[in-house]
Amino acid sequence: DAGVIQSPRHEVTEMGQEVTLRCKPISGHDYLFWYRQTMMRGLELLIYFNNNVPIDDSGMPEDRFSAKMPNASFSTLKIQPSEPRDSAVYFCASSLGGTSNQPQHFGDGTRLSIL
Amino acid sequence: AQSVTQLDSQVPVFEEAPVELRCNYSSSVSVYLFWYVQYPNQGLQLLLKYLSGSTLVKGINGFEAEFNKSQTSFHLRKPSVHISDTAEYFCAVSESNAGNMLTFGGGTRLMVKP
């Protein structure tokens, strides 16, 4: 079975550029989560969706960050303009809804470097 | 709101020795508990979970964890580690009324030495 698929795996770009990270959740999963992982701050939840609707975006660091989920099989996380402090590994995860005992399944992440 | 504490940021251990990775949580409601493992340059993989029932939970790769409600702990154990167990381990909690949101601990890096 295909797991959560993220693209690109690596992204290197210059400060000020727009960055778009993509995620395809596991088919049938109705929750989707975006996380950021850094050495300093560990794993942080940025935003999550339920049935394509954003439920909690309190973890989104600034207005430069935005996330969308236009349909059940695709989500994007956009940073515009990007800054060096945005360098991190960004993970997407999905889970089956219904109760809170369902585990989240993670993609392999996008390693983002802003120069 | 819940919180998760992994007291040890790094645990060095020799191959074939036993290991325990500690996890404590705080919550005012009932919880579900998870351990995830992250190998270098990969995402997090589910190792095991406690939902209800027996407090001793067995997972993949020979790991097990014990839920202790009175001590609000969910420590991870393995009787004999391998070099391939070298990875970062994360404890996570989901509150019964919080949808599918997880709160993660800071992680413990397990370093298995030959």
C-alpha cells in the first residue's frame, strides 16, 4: 500500500523565493497534518485538516505560511517569502478519523534549506 | 492541555544490552499513548500504541511499553538492542476529546554501540 507521499524530498532555494511543499495522504484518511522539525524546537504541529477543512492553524508561525487542501488526496504548504529561519524538515501525516485512537502515518519529509 | 516529557535526550547503550526509554505525560482526561521511531532521513514510524486493556503493549522490532496510570508513564523497553535500533524515539499522547491530534515529546536519541 502506498504511504503518505511528499514532494520534493529536498528543496534548496534563496531567501525571498516562494516555496511550495506537496503532500498526498493515504487514500481514505480524512485527517491531514503538517509538522516542522528542527534541532532547536523539535517536532511542531503547524496545521491540520479534517475532511479538507482546516481545523487548527495555531501552529502556523507567520502569515508567510499558508496551507490548503483542495481535495481529499492533495495538500500544499506554501511559504512566501521564504527566510533562512524556515530551514527545517517538513512532514506531512495522515490518519483515519472517527476516534482519537488512530495513529498518524508520516511521509518521509521535505528537507528545506533557505540560503 | 496535555504535555509529554522524555527525560533523556540521548541514551547510549552497548549492543545486546537492555534499554529503557522514559516517557511521562500529563493530562486531565483519558489518553491514548504511542511510541514512534525515526531513522535518519526518514519520517516517523509507529512502533506501538496503547489504547485500552492490558497495560503491557508489544510492538514491532521486539519493543514493548508499559502504561502506568498512577505514575502517568509509558516507558519503552527492549531486552536486547541491536545496532540497527539506533534512531530517534518519540513518545506521543492523544487525548480522548482532542480528535486525532498528537502531542509529542522532545525525543530520545538511542545510540547503540558495538
